[in-house]
Amino acid sequence: MVGRCLCGRVRYEVSGSVDRAYQCHCSLCRKQGSSASSFATIVAAADFRWLQGEQGVTRFRKRSGFSSYFCSNCGATVPNQLRTNPLVWIPLGGLETSVSPRVVVHLYADSRAPWDTDQLAGRVYAEMPGLDEFMALLHGGGGQER
Ligand SMILES: [Zn+2]
Ligand SMILES: [Zn+2]
């Protein structure tokens, strides 16, 4: 499936299906999206490629390692590669093709904004589980790649 930023200069492709996702309620994701939480998934780097406009992506990284990549023209959040693993973070809102992934994990539930009052379904973590445990939930047991 294909994703793109708001202005269309940045385009990318995720191969395979996206059927599980997570919501992160941490204060950084809240700032990044200026919203209650981020809706995203994580795929193997081999399943991701830029189609167009990669050179127009601004890469911002906090000292903690938290990354935000965005289109330099329109500011839309675009995927970013995890620093320490061959994995790519995919923000669901950028995907063009209609996808209907199930949100199976909530991260940083203890950091929710007071106005983020939706009922949380799926596995709810007060903070963040280990990466292996997290990937197993997103990709269905064992964290194996296709
Ligand atoms: Zn753009
Ligand atoms: Zn977060």
C-alpha cells in the first residue's frame, strides 16, 4: 500500500498487509501529532521503501532518541526508521489505501491527557513493554517476520 504526505511530495510504499496497529499516548507522540495519541504500526525495513521525495524529509531526533520525520514542505508526519533495529515506524494516517488494522496495543496509558477519555481495547501498558514483546503483539506471536 502507498502512503503520502499532505502535499504529495513525499510518497512511500509498505508491502504486505497492515492488520495490527497500536496507539501511543505518551507526551512526545502527543506533541508530534498535536493530538491525543499516535496511531501507528511497525514493519520490517525490507517491507518499506520511499517512492518519491525522500530528500524532502526533515529528520528531527530528540536526545532521548525519539524521532519525528516530516515533509519539509507541508509538515505532515512520515515514516521513520528505528535507530537500533531494521524496523520502520508507519503512521497510519499517511496511508492512502484503505486499511482496517485492529489496534491491539496501547502504550503509555498512564501518560494520557486528561481529555483522552476513550475506552482502551486490547493490551494496555502503563509505559512501554520490551521491543520483542511489543513486536510479537503487532505481528502475531514470536515477532517473526514474513
Ligand atoms: Zn508534503
Ligand atoms: Zn509515544
